Amino acid sequence: ITIEYSTVPTATAVSWVPENQTFNGDLKFMYTQCEAIHCRSIAPLQDSPGIKSTYNATLRVEAPYVAIASALLVKQTDIPSSNGIIKVYEYAQKIPVPTYLLALVAGHIEYKSAGKRAGVYAEPKILNQSADELIEIDSFMNIIEKVLVPYAWGVYNVIIMPPSFPYGGMENPYLTFVSPSIIIGDRSSSYVVAHEICHSWFGNQITNRNWSHFWLNEGFTRYSERLIIRKLYGETKYTCQCRIGMYDLRDVINNFYSQNKQAVSYTHLRAHETSLHLVCRLLLEKKK
């Protein structure tokens, strides 16, 4: 079955960032954020996490823009035009993923290696600083692979988003979105990337059937992230992160659930996440 469709610039998944809100200030920046239910605005797909698919994407932009997708780059060609050069990028996502992981980006973007299997995309003005800040990505991956199964995606790339990006991170395969707020010079917030890496197993590969069970994604991911922190930074930082999580749960219960019944789903997410962490820790210690 072939479905022909078109979208509109006002699609809810798409954000258009003007030049004066970018780091370089010379080109616009465009990105998509499909989680949780916005993929439907750019593709004829159902926004349920249990529905997965592969995809191919052909992206065309005028130079010097660069276009990236949450997939592997298969081919890139330059086509002369009356306005200059049209850059054509062909991407292929061969591993079935939930629709909320379909991601597209275009802007003034460059790439720099951050390890054997990792790299960083960013605007030129912040590229070197960002790559240095995230140089531990390989270490994160090596640690968690010893606990889980081998990483299935081959390479792990991060893109530093414009300051207006409203989340800490988004685990799109091959193209994790990260807030520039974690690039602070001392690598103290790099655990955000450790969390997104762990989503490569929990969420991207093994996915909750529907949004009611989203806590499974976050619960197993949070536990795996803290295993990385424990191995790399020691017991003190690990314990600190666990306590912060517990205090966060208490704040949610005290400040939201008691006042607003609509907060019950988020409360359940944090409660399940914390309970899952305790269960996994007990099982791991029993195994030792």
C-alpha cells in the first residue's frame, strides 16, 4: 500500500527556531519532537509506542544547511541549482522503532568525533566545547554493555540543541537531542547522556506497549543510568543520585498529587520507577 500525504509548517511536531535564538546567529534551526503523540502531525502513523516500524527519509536543504535524521546516513549528494547547491541526504532506519523516535533536524551543524563509537553534532560556535564535555560517552557505553546485551545501533551520536529546547534530552537513535544546559565545562551533568544512552535498550529496543506503561521505559533506564554512575564515579555520587530521586518522588506526592488528581499518572511513573530501582538493586546484590 502506498499512501501519498503532505504536512504543513504548523505541524505540532515541528519547531522553527529563528536565527537570533541559535548559537551562531546566522541560520535558522528546525527540529521535530514527536514524543509523545506528535508524529501523527508529520507522518501517517499511529502514536502508540507498541507500534514500531523501519523508515527511510530523503531530506533536501539549501547549502550551507545540514539535515540529519534519527537513522543511518546512506548517501549524500550535492545538486547545483539556480540558488546555489541543494544538499540531498538519504537516511535509513533499519531497526524497527516506535513512532515517537522519528526525528529530523536542519541547521548550521557540524560534526566532531567524541570517541570510537560516539560523535557530537552542534553549531560551530559550541562544537569543540560540547565534544570535550561529552568525551565520556564511550565509557558509559562500555560499562552498561557489560550488564546488558551489546549495543545494537553501532554508533551513538548526540546533537546539542538550541537554548529553547524544552527538555534535558531525547533518546532518538543515532541522534540523541541534548539541551545545551548540560554543557557547563566540568562534565558534572553528563549523566543526562548516560540516561539517554540507556534508553537505547529500554524504550528504543524494548518498548512499553502503550503510554500507561511508560514507567517501564523510564524505570529500567534510570536504574541502568545509575549503574553507570556507580561504576564511573563511585558509591557516593551513586547514593546521592538515588536520594535525589527519592526526594523528587516525595515532592511530587506532596506538592501535586494531594492538590491535583491529574498528577496521578506522573506520581505513578515516579513511584514505579523508584520501586523498580530498589527491586533491581536487590536482585543484583543477591546475584553477587
